[in-house]
Amino acid sequence: MTYTATPSVLFVCVHNAGRSQMAAAWLHHLSEGQVEVRSAGSTPAEELNPAVVAAMAEVGIDLTDQHPKILTTDAVRASDVCVTMGCGDTCPVFPGKRYLDWDLPDPAGHHIEAIRPIRDEIRDRVTQLLGELLPNPH
């Protein structure tokens, strides 16, 4: 698949308060600005899961300035890759987009100890995706 000059990825989860926020933060961090990153949810929560914020802080990624956002058709249209986070959310389908579904446990209601493995699995998946988006990073 051919991506735009700066590839763009949208991570989608129902509440946009955990998995999609972690994935977006990892991709932003690991791509060093070489990928445009978005996250959204079909029914956004009021705030990010505090245990998710704490788990990401442990690895040096600050989510305190992030907030859940509503999924829009424009966000999907503007993205090369749309990744749903195993929560049954559906994205509008546009030709030429790549759609992935990452089946990941929901961190909602869990303590940080249970969120760490989810965080680390998301990092592994984001790293693999980044290698596909930027096979020869600068």
C-alpha cells in the first residue's frame, strides 16, 4: 500500500480513554513526528483512565494534556490507516484506506499492574506498524 508523504494513522476505541490513547501516544513518540497521529472514540469518556495515564508516565510518555475525542468521518477520511482496538467499534469505510483491528483487553476498571502488559503489547504492535509505514526512517 502506498501512503501519503507523511503517513497518517487513526486509533479508534469506544471511549478513547485507554487503548487508543496509548497507541496514539506510542506512535507519536516512536515516529518522532514522521507520522500524523489521531485517536478518537464513538462514545468518548469524560477523561482518560487515570491508571492508563500513570502506566504511560512510567515509560516517560505524558498523557496529562490529552482528552477523549469524538470519532468523525473527516478523521477517517484524513487517515491512511484506521486501527480499531478490539472493542467492536466500526469506522466509516473509504476506498484506499487500510483497516486493522487489534484485539486487546480493555484497561477500564483495572489497576496499573493489569495495564502494563496491555501498554507493552500496544507498543509492540505500534513498533511493527511503524516499520510498515516507514520502512526506511530518516
